[in-house]
Amino acid sequence: MQVTVHLYTILQRQTPDGPQRQLEVTLPPGSTIADLIKSLEITLPEEALLVVMHGRHTTTTTTLQPHDHVHLMPAMSGG
């Protein structure tokens, strides 16, 4: 199944043509957002990521559906 991932700030992929902000990722059916994060080799801890799907915050245990759009961004904390 294929999903679209939108990456923000430090999660963007650096390429010779500039930052890559959107990726098409193929995953096995039944994959979760945690599986997606692992496949992208994102090393930030789960609590340091903000995950949004369908305009709502969601968790890494959410099961993905074909053609979902997942927005991944580093969580910001004020201090």
C-alpha cells in the first residue's frame, strides 16, 4: 500500500536539488504509523514527534490505509 508523507523542518530529506518535503512510501497492508517512521529511519523518540492525519493529532499505533496523508513534524516545546 502507498501513503504520502509530509515532512517538516529537521525531518525533511536533504538532496542535491534541495530539501524533499513529501515522499511516497510503500508499506505492507496493516502497517502502522510506527512502521512508517521506522521505514523512514527517523530516530527521534516518539514523544518528540507530532503526527497528524486527516487534520487531527494521532498516535503511532494508528493503522494506515492506502493513500493516507501523514504529516510528521518535530514537537516543539517552550521553555
